Amino acid sequence: MKLLIILPNWLGDAVMATAAIESLCECYPRARLTLVGSFVSVEALKHHPMCVNAYVDETKKGGNRLANTYRFAKMIGRHDAAVSFRNQLHASLLLRWTGTPKTVARKSWHAQLLLSDAVALSRGEHLTAQYQRLADRLCGGETAPGPLRLFITPKTFDRPTLGINPGATYGSAKRWYPEKFAAVAAHFSDRYDIVIFGGPGEMAMAEAIEKDLQARGVENYRNLAGKTTIPELCAAIGGLSLFVTNDSGPMHVAAAYRVPTVAIFGPTRHKETCQWGNPKSAIVRHDMACAPCMKRECPLKHHECMKSIEAYEVIEAAEQLIV
């Protein structure tokens, strides 16, 4: 069976879709997967043993996107079935134009118009469970989502290692403060080596943490911000002993590897996007009248949902995970 899967654009969302993908593979054990998505999502998921084709969707680049999408669909070709984890018009058009007979996506006007199956989903459910409902439509019945899974071999560190992730690609509202991350890292530096993570746009935050650690006399750290590919990032997170992070893509990578994790939440819906299936996971957050606002930047300009969280709260949550 040839199965076409349109992945979510964001790293974290793509990782949260892996439970549904594994369900599809159990349902169709001889399936040959074609993955389509952003560069980030494809780099993370293309290592699946049942993946035979993986394409980065570049239909936005140059020329007319509708025409680009049509040509891309014809290049991908007809499959036996397809599912889109991306709720977007061009994803629905892509599935339609491949000529695939069974096509599934979240219910929307374009999915109802263009696809064979448009599934109504509850936004109150965890996103992993929402993705599972789409897989269920292809498989029949209703299945509880299994654990998240990545097929990138974890890195082996020489000593127990704490990872800290001060970034969050979506926006500044989701980011805790570098000096507070540094305080947490310094507290654990006698037991763990420290690795600082971050993307190319988060190097300044990582450097601020590095300078703070130096001022505290901490020397057993590595700053990997802006220095890893997506597979290298996943492998490094997979080898950690403990992880402290904002609500972010790397948080979900850690869940896939069952790394003990403290996740710091502020403006986002923690019940929908917290770690899925990680038995050693803790959330640190404060109830705020204005949260969750789901904004990229604090609309009230005070950022109290994150600013009010202190380092000792995160340290206490981490200590409880490693007892």
C-alpha cells in the first residue's frame, strides 16, 4: 500500500504526529510511506524505516503557488490513501491533485470540498489525540494514541547530561529568561554536564546563558545553539539525562525519547501541547487571568506568565523527577 502523509510544518507538531503515523503502520504493515512537509519536519521524520520518499514542500518559493502545487502533486503521483496533518488549503489541493482516492484531513471548508473524508476534531483534546483521529479514519475504529517515536539513534554522552533549551520558535512570549535558565543549570552542574540548545535565531540567548554560567564559575558546559542539524539536535536530546525547556519543538523530541523533562509554560494551552506519553514529565506554570493568550508576544507588555516563574520552582520540579 502506498500511503501519502502531509506532515505539520512545526517540529513539535510533526513529532506529535508520530503516534498516529505508527498507528497507520500497524494498520498497514506493508505500507510504503511518502512524507511531505517543511524542511524541519521532513528532516526529523524521514528516517522512518517504512519511508520510501520524503519531499520538502517548496511550493511557496517562486511563481504561482497554485501552479507549483499542481506540478508538485503530479510529481508525487497517485497513492492508495493519504492523510494531511496540516489544516491548510494548499495541502488539500495537493491531495486532490495527486488523484488519490481516499484522502483524510481535519474538517474545514476546503477539506469538505476537495477530499473524501473531512474529520471533525475537538480542539480541547491533546494534539496527539487529534492527529490519531485522522489515522483512525483511514484504519477504521477508534484507537488510543500510542507513544511518540523518532528513528534517530540517541547520542551517547560520557557523563550524565542536563540539556537546557531557552528558545521557542513561535515567539518571545513562550520564552523563559536566560538568567533563570542559567541558575537552574548552575544548580545541577555538580551532578550533570550542561548542554545549551537553540536554533540559529536563538544564539544570543544561549550566549547570555553561557556568560552567566562563566560568571558563576561553571565550566562543564557546551553551547550547541546554531551548531546542529535537525537529526543532530534530536540525537543529542535523546541522549540526555534531564531536560529543562520552554514549550517548544525540542520539548516534544524529548518526549519521544522519554527523557525526564521539566517544561515551562506561559501563554500556550498546556493541556493540548504538553509532552505526550512521557512518564517523567513535569510542567511549571502559573495560573493567570490573561493566559493562555496564544500570542507570539505578550499583548499586555508585562509577560507575567513567564516572568513570575522563579528558578527555584523549576529546580524543585526537576529534583522530584530524578529522585
